[in-house]
Amino acid sequence: MPSLRTKSISTKVTDEEYAQFEALAGEQTISEWARDVLLKATKPNAGEQTVLAEVLALRTILLNVHFAVSQGQTLTAEDMRQLIERADQNKLSKAQERLAEAATGGVP
């Protein structure tokens, strides 16, 4: 049996905002549409996580390569493979951490 909805959330909007919400709601009531939007906003966005994960992995690789070169080291293909592997190992968890910090106003 579905649980009953007993709590309410409310806000004031302008006429223009209300018209925009009506248009976005389409066949749904504005209340149902707003509820769906709010619930979706609480879930992580897979696209954002993926893009951020790749950027963080690239950042890790770039910083490690830059540091090695600045120290006069020559990187082999094996060194690069290891850097890429290490960056890929935890890129998603790092992205999730960063997004969680951003959502709560935390500082990385």
C-alpha cells in the first residue's frame, strides 16, 4: 500500500512564474509536476557525475605529468599507463564527493 502524503511544501510565485510552471507541467497538475521536479533534484545527475569524473581524472594525470617533467623525469609508456589507471580507479567517487560538497556548501 502506498504511503499517504501528509506533509506540504509551499511557496509564493509571480504571475509569470506561475504561467511558466503551468506550461512546464503540461497535463500534470502543478503540484504533481513540482513534486516530481523536487524529487528529481535530490538524486545525483549521472551526466554531471560522469563529466566531472573525467575532468578530475584528466586533472590528476595532467598534474602528475607536469610535476614529473618539472623534476626532469622522463615518463615511459608504462608510467603513463599507471598514471591513467590510478586516475581512473577513484574518479567517480571523487566526483561524487565534490558534487556532495557543492550541494551542501562545503569546501573541497
